[in-house]
Amino acid sequence: MEITNKYMRVAYTLYSHRNGECEEVEKTTREQPFGFLTGVGYTLDSFEENLKDL
């Protein structure tokens, strides 16, 4: 993955699936997005990989 030092802001909802149940764990909105710097290990690589082409 070749994403380095880009500031991103995203709105998302994180769910946990356990024992057949789906539970909302965390949510951000367009009004209050999650902001982070890519390429520095702050988020999971797979999270950044899914955002790179958006």
C-alpha cells in the first residue's frame, strides 16, 4: 500500500458481529468526522486501503 501522509476525514459506522447479533460500536458523522493522518500507523492498514480510491 502506497498511501503516505495524507490527512483524511471520514464519516462511518463501526459494527461488531458476535453470536449472530449486530451491535453498533462507534459512529462518526459528516458534521463530526474522524480525522487522521495516513501512512503513520494511526489506523489499520486495511481501513486506509479501503479509502485510498475514494
